[in-house]
Amino acid sequence: MADNNDKKSKNYRTIDMYVRFCEGKTINKSVEAQLFNVDERSIQRDIDDIRAFLDERSISNGDGREIIYDRAKKGFVMTGAEASMMTNSEILAVSKILLESRAFTRRELKIILDKLVEGCVPLENMKLVSELIANEKYHYVELNHKEYIQDKLWSIGSDIQEHNLVSIRYARANAPRESIKRVIEPLAILFSEYYFYLNAFIVEKDENGKYVHKYNYPAVFRIDRIKNYRHLEEKFKVSYANRFEEGEFRKRVQFMYAGRLLNIKLKYYGDNPEPVLDRLPTARIVEQYEHECTIEAEVYGKGCLMWLLSQGDKVELLRPESLREEMKQTLLKMLDRYQ
């Protein structure tokens, strides 16, 4: 019985140290010996067992991790760790992005941040990250809709993966208490300017009772406005050649305003067109002059107008002519308000 207890104790001790190695912690033999009430030789044998395990993994699957003695830390550490855990810098960066995005309710955000911060090692870094985000966390202002969306995101993601047709009621932007019914083919979940969106084709039945696309481009639905979400007992087919690629769509849509694909041409006045190139990922410079350049890009819909207007006199939209005229009329209306 004593041998079994000793074996159980050794197994627990070895696993406990291995987990802490994976977390980036330092193992000191004398400290571990006191913690587990054994001599340092037992701790060394445990470390040797972990080393042997990592050696076998290195041979079988190329795992490059190993246990070494770090003189500066006065203990053993794991090096070459698999990139399965976030570094403290990454945890801090992601926490800052989450706070700035305002994508979640205060309750949802607290749960996510607490889980992130608990991943910091060693413990003093956990305290440091907590203090660095404490003020923003305290003053965090959630969006007006206050909808819990995490579970909804997972349901939508599952339906996208399984190609399920979905029925929704969608609250109107200018009349949130009113809603319209839609049947959709969910394609992708996107995030932009505070909100999560669902990219989907709107479908309706033809004369044969078969669902067909209402438009030849996908619509964009703000997820917090989706009500009565349920998938239907019917699937839609997606051919590999015509599959929707959200990355390509994301490069061409601005402020989640969907519409048909447009080729735009604009002139940028200034020495550094970087703001345009960063905002419009499909943009390319076709003519370059001193202090100005001509840029072409592909965009979906008219959402780009909102951003172009924000650039003031640094940009001039050249084509398409219809979009140029719409921008001109908008500017005239803006000017009229200041007359």
C-alpha cells in the first residue's frame, strides 16, 4: 500500500511540475523538495523523467521543447515551448484591443478579461497586467444594445459550418421595435466598428418552391439586431469554386455597407497615401506625382463614401460617375447646413 501511495505521490508531483513548466514557471529543486516533503534527489529524478518524455516527443513529432537550468532564475525552465499559450505581452495587447472594441457587454467583458489575465505567468505579471487595464476596465462603457451575443455567435458559427438555412427576424435600424422576416444562407461572422455582423445571402422561394438568392451579392446583418434566430431543417449547397471567402469580402467592404462590387478611382492629395492604402486593402497606386497620386480599388456598396468624406479635401472621388455625383450632393447638403 505504501508503494502505491508513493507512486501516486510521484505521479502527481511530476504532472504538477510539468504543467507549471508548460505555463512558463521556474522550478527550484529545494523549493519543490520542501513543498512535497521529499529530498532534492527525488525532484531531480522527476525532472529527468520530464526530460525523457520531451526527448521521446521530439523524436516522434519534432517537439522542440526541453528542460534547462537557468542560472539567472536559479531554477529549471522549459525552452522552445509550443506556441499554444499566449505570452504576457500578447495577453496585455489582446486585453487592450477588447476594451477598445467595446464589442461585449460589461459582464461578458469581465469574464473574458479575467480568463485572459489568469493566463499570465508568473503571478506578479498577472498583478501587473491587471493594474495596467484596471482603469479602462472600471470606466468601460458598454454599447446601448446591451445584448449578450456570445452564445448567438456560436450558434451562427455552427450553422455556417453545417450549411444550415436559417430563419431570422431582423430589427430595423430606424425602428428597432419593428422587424422583418428573412430566410438566409449564413456565410461568415465579421467584426467592424464596435459590432459583430453576419454575412449572408438572402434567399426566397421561386415558383418551384426552391430557395434561390434574392440578390447576387451577400447582405450584412448586425448580430445584436437579429431576433428569433433558428435554423431550418434544410441545408444549402456550396460549390468549392463558388465558395464565399470572408477575407476577400472583408477587404472590399467599408462600415459593413453591402452592395454590388464597384471599381472606384480617386485622387489623393498629399505626400503619404498610407491612410487610403490601409483603409482600402484592395487599393493600388496607378499614377504617382509630386504631392498627389491616383488610386484604384474594388469595394462593395457605398460604405466607402462615409470614409472618403472623413478625409476632407485630401481625396477626390473620380469614378464611378454616379458615386462621384452622390458624394457631390452630400457635400452640398453639408455646406448648406452651415450657410
